[in-house]
Amino acid sequence: MSVVTSRHADELRQGALELGIELSERQQELLLAYLALLIKWNKAYNLTAVRNPDEMVSRHLLDSLSVVTHVAEHGDNWLDVGSGGGMPGIPLAIMFPERRFTLLDSNGKKTRFLVQVKLELKLANLEVIHSRVESYQPGEPFTGISSRAFSSLQDFTDWTRHLGDQSTHWLAMKGVHPDDELQALPADFSLQSCHVLKVPGCQGQRHLLILRRSI
């Protein structure tokens, strides 16, 4: 019996529509295949604190898809920092096959999982990097840098400053609005916009903060 059921498929399709996203048959298929891999590997590798497969569609897939419209606006070369089990990087790579996504994590077990997802789903636009973010030196600045439950805004911007420039958009996915973290934001970063994310099936608050670097 498959770990991914028709109920999961219906929840994903309906939740995406509530987010204003109409999934193609291929996107639906790939997202559910990713979910199946996540459920399977999570038993051994502890990729995510969410253990119940019935919670993963809303808390992982739909949560990642909730930033699709914002990612669409900001360039074609993205870095997902502290990607862990691949959120939001893998769902975004599935949604934007014409764009490049680099998923970075310092945990070897997690990057091995991400490589397996890339191979099994044949995601040619995905690159997996096993490194500490402070040590990573790409050939060019990224147009967008995302994080989901990675660190404080201060650490996120301090550790990734060298990976972007003044045209880069930093997208930080948060729960409650992080007022204290915004107060501690480095002087060369500023908040461009804040968006309340309405994620179908998620009860808690979700916010997206978009940051820019001034110098």
C-alpha cells in the first residue's frame, strides 16, 4: 500500500487552488513522489519534526507553495539555505523547471536525501551543496535566497551576505511576525515587505519577510 493516498493528492490539488495555483499533472505527480520519499526517509533520517504523513501536505508541500508568487517575481537563480528535507527548495524547483535552485545544508544525511530526490525525480534544475553556508563560495551572486525555519534574521543575513548583492531578494519564511528579530537586523539590510501567508490546513501564523541589502 502506498504511503501517499488519494486523500493526500486531493488535499494537495485543492490546497494549491486555494493558493491560486493550478498544478499541472506533472507537477502534482512530482510533488507527491517527493512526499513519498520524504515519508520513507524520515523514518530513518529524521528529516523533519513532522512525523505524521497526514500533516505533511499542508505543513510541508502547501507551506512551500505559499511563496510561489513571490519567487516568480525575483529572478531565476535561487539558493535555499538550511534546506534540510528540501523545503521550500524542492517544491519550488518542481514549480519552476526553467529556473535554477541550489539547496544547501551542512547535514550530510539531509544532503544525501536531497541528492536522492534530485536523481529519482530527475530534477535537472536542482543542485545540492553539502557545506556550511559561511564557507560556500558560488561563482556568482544569487538573485534570490530563501530560508524556512533556518535561523534568526540576523544570522540569516550575516551568514548569506556574501552570496547576494543589492539586486538580490532575501525571502525568510517565519511563523509569528518576528518583531524582535527585525530590531536586530544588520544595518546594511532592510525589510522591503512582509506578507501574511494563508496556508490551507495550517493553524498557526505564517509570514514571509522579503529583505534587501543596501550596500
